[in-house]
Amino acid sequence: MSATNGPTEQESRDVAEAARESEWTAPSFVRELFLGNFRLDLIHPYPRQAPEDKRKTDEYIARLRPIIERADSDAIDRTGEIPPELVDELRAVGAFGLKIPEEYGGIGLSQVGYGRTIGMVTSKDGNLTALLSAHQSIGVPQPLKLFGTPEQKKKYLPRIAKGAISAFALTEDGVGSDPAALATTATPTDDGSAFILNGEKLWCTNGTLAELLVVMARTPDKIKNGKAVPQITAFIVDTSAPGVTITQRCRFMGLKALQNAVITFENVRVPREDILWGEGKGLKLALITLNTGRLTLPMSAAYGAKAAVEVARKWAAERVQWGQAVGKHDEVAQMLGGMAADAFGIEAMAELSSALADQAQNDIRLEAAIAKLWTTEVGWKLIDDLMQIRGGRGYETADSLRARGEKPIAVERMMRDFRINRIFEGTSEIMHLFIAREAVDTHLAVAGDMIKPGIGAGQKFAAMAKAGLWYAGWLPKRFVGGGQIPGAYGEFGPLAKHVRYIERTSRKLAREMFYAMGKYQAKLERKGKLLGRFVDIGAELYAMSCACVRAQSLAKEPHGRDAQRLADVFCKRSRLRIKALFSAIDQNADDSTYRLAQDVLKGQYAWLEEGAIGAWPDEGEAPAGGSTSAGTSSQRGDISQTGATAQVGASG
């Protein structure tokens, strides 16, 4: 690897691929969906929260809710600070140990219980969600629970349960979705009892507050078949250790009180016993941690959607224009009805995916990834519709509304705070690649040798024979199924037609992916937009499945008919989106747009920018404005990631 030029494309791919979970030892509904197998039995009946777990969650939320309700979110947004006394109140009720087992002093909530709790927090203030979730979803507690030794758990979990805030440190100036470029190093001491950590980490959420960090660093390469194989290792680092410095607090468009930091490590001594899982397992640890860590964002999106629907409903009924409530006008009504249907779909996917994690009998890497991708994308559109319905009052700040004597409803803050969700824990574009890679894993196992560069004729012939035999049994089954049988899935009542559509369309998706592999072969990996469409179709089918299963589970409850109506409208709208995505597979402007982009990169169209005052500083020009204070040594921490770990392995 070149220190100046960074890793080559192949080196980056090798590192990412090595971090993947290569085996599928448990079933996955979404994986089967992409293969054209509608395994409804994996999610139906809808996995409801166990009564005892629900009782425990309800009781805890009742304790936490008054604290969250008292928080002055407008002041937090205005000052960019979470009051220390509020953090202390959260500590006192165990809010930093929500998923830590009771034996270590934690609350011991399930994934669904944790998601419901964090969702409630999100409905009031995204800054508080970031504080609690970055600590518990990707900070020290989750990987420690999964991979820590008994000694490590005994040492750290009680401390964390009492309120020691933690953070995750992977991202660097040159490392976002490409972990092979990691520059932070951990060098073993001569006696091998410790490692010396050197480097700098960017965007560490909770960085200014954290006492403990999970830090990813390069340890000495391993030599395999005469070739150096990069090793990335996860360490637990105490921020009180000499050499750990918070050099800057980062500020953002939304989440104004995000405690996000640049952290430097200068000759920091980390004992060998503070390695998590083992040397060289850091990236795999990050990916596995994110399988459940990503589920926080969908539940947050679900509760953000709940709050948005309430505001839109009340305002659309209250605001009168042209002699009637604006909600009576068709265009506003279309937005409002769509928001309600999408809110139902978002919650169905978020909760069901979390429940699958609690069952611990499914491989949820695809479910979690799609839930993160789809709920944040649909949720963003929902928030945008809310802004449009509120109009000028949506764009006006809560402080300004309050000063004019109006209700201080902070829609513009909701929008600013929500926007990061399409970036956190894997940008939508990177998630497309990550999901696509996992979705075609079976195909690569069967026919991957056919598209490898440099393969000999004999090897290619053998690969073709192997693939031909497998596809001869697989492909014919993608043309027939239960979705073509009238009356199938009758237990879903009026929603059965949508369930039949899901089954039929999953087979169509599998066929289209197969045809694309045959058409493009090795070039398919360069067709990111095409792969994204396949992923989005699968995401919509998963969302429809979740909505139908959830509505069916509520059929006999007081709001059963309402749930079926919401699911029906949601599915009708989802089917329209799927139709457009399928149409764009063959009719699109992808190639011409890509060619244009390459010429734009070369500066050929720089003349388009003439006349504007440039936003990009000239080489050597100092940025305008003062620098942000670095923070004191007592303000310790780590940013989460603008997609860093989630992106790991995505390019493989």
C-alpha cells in the first residue's frame, strides 16, 4: 500500500471482502426475497413483543418520559449544548445502560424495547437520541456484549451502566467507506503486553463527553501466501489515558448539540487485554455490531414520523384557505394521506426488524440494512411533506413563532435534525452497494468464477457447467408460485391481493437480477444505479410484507380496520414505486449521465459556474470565520460515523 496515494482499488476490495460475514448460517427473509423465495413463515405471524418484556419497557418509558418532556429542546438547539444536569438525570434513571443486562447494573431492555424507548426520545429531541444511541448502538456496550471476554464485561459494563458515556472511533480524514486507507496504528510493545496507539479520528459522536472509546487501528500485517494482509483491530480505550486529546468539536447543520469531536492519539498505551474479540477482527466486529446498531435509526424514523403526522393532521384541519381546511384540498390531502400510510409502513418495518433481532434465530444483516436505508429515505420525504403543509410556519424557527405569539412547533429543526439519517451508519448510496453485494452472494457463489478477470478457458468452462446445472433447477421455479393462485394467502383478508403481488414480484426481481448478471457480467459491479434499483425494489417488497403482516396481526384489535386501511393504501403506493423502478431498469439515462459526469469532473463544463461567487476556497486560501474551540480534557469522546462502519465491506 502506498502511504502517499493510499490503497489501490483491489486492496480496498480485499480488505472490505475479508470483513464480510461470508457464511449464511441462519435464515433471512430479505435474502430469500431477492432469490425469489417468499419465505412468509420467517415473519408471519408478526413477532409481537413478549408480555413481560412489554411490561418492563412500558414501566421504564414511564420513568424516562417526564425527563425527556421537561427538556427544553429549543434551548438545546439554540445553544448547541445539552445541560449537564439533564445528562445527570439520564444517568440517574439508567438511560446509558438500556441494553446492558441487569446482572451488570443495566436496564436489560430487548431490541424492541430499546427501540421504543429511543423512538420516544427522538419524537422530542434528536440531540438526545444521538447522545444515547451513539453510546449504546455503536459505542462500547454493544460490541462488548457481543465479543467481550467475561473479564472485560465485568470491568466495563457496570461502569457504563452507571453512566460512563462511550463512543466509536473509525472515521479518519481519508477514511469513510474505504477502511483499507486507515492510518491510525497500534504497534505492539517489545514485550507484547500492550500496544502504542497513534493517529487521529474524525467525527466521533459523543467525542467531547466519552470516557470510553472503541478505536479501530492498524496492527501489524499478516503474511499470507507471501502477501501482506492488512489487520485492523478494535481496542477499548479510556480517554483519561495520557496522549488522548480532543482537538476540536465539530458543528453541523442539524443536531446542534451533537457532541462530535476530532480526537488525536499520541503514543497512547493500550493493554493487550483491552483488544475486543481479537487482532485483525476489528472491521468484522464493526459490521456485526451494526447488524443491530443500525436498527436504532429505523425506530427513530418511525417515531419522528408519528410526531410529523400529528403536526400535519392538526395544522391541515386548523388552517383554512379558500373557504375550507387545507387538508380538504386534494394536493394537501394526498400528502397527508401518504404521510399516514408511510408512517404505518415505517413503524411496521422498524419494529419487525427489531423483533427479528430479538429472536436471535435469523441472520438480519439484510433486514437491518434495508430498514436503515428505506425508513430514512421515506422518512425524509415524509418530513419534507410536513414542511410543505406547514408552509412558511414550517420554515420559521420555533423561537420566532413563539415571539409572535404562535405555537412554537419546530418543523425546521425536525428537518435539519432528520437529514443526517440518510448519512449516519452508511449513506444511502453505500447501503445500496452493501445490500446489493449481499443480495447476489448466492449467485456469486454459483457463477462467480465465470466473471473473474483473467480466468482461463478451462476454468471458465468448468464454472459454466457448474452454474448451468444449478440454474437449470433454480430458474424455472422463478416463473411459478403462490402469488398466481387466486385466493392464496386468504388469512390476510383484503390485503391478500398485496401479499400475492409480493410473492409474484419477488420472483420477477430475482429473474431481472439474473438477466442483469448475464448481460453485464463483471461490469455489473460498475452499474451502481442499476443495482440501487434492484435494492429499492427489494426494500419496497420488504416494506409491503411488514405492513401486511403487522396489519393482519392487529385485525382483531380496536384499530384493526384502520390498520388494514393504512396497509392497503401503503401497498398501493408502494406498487406504483416498484412499477417505476422496474421500468427504469431498461429505460433510463444512466450511461449518458455517467459520461457527462466524467467530463464535468475534467472541468469541461466549468463555464456553467461562471458568474457565481465560488464556494470552494482557492488553493491556500484560509477559510472564512474563526475556528471552533477544541474543548477541555474533561470533554472527552468520539463521533459516530457519517457512514463509516456501515460502509465497511460495501465496496467488496
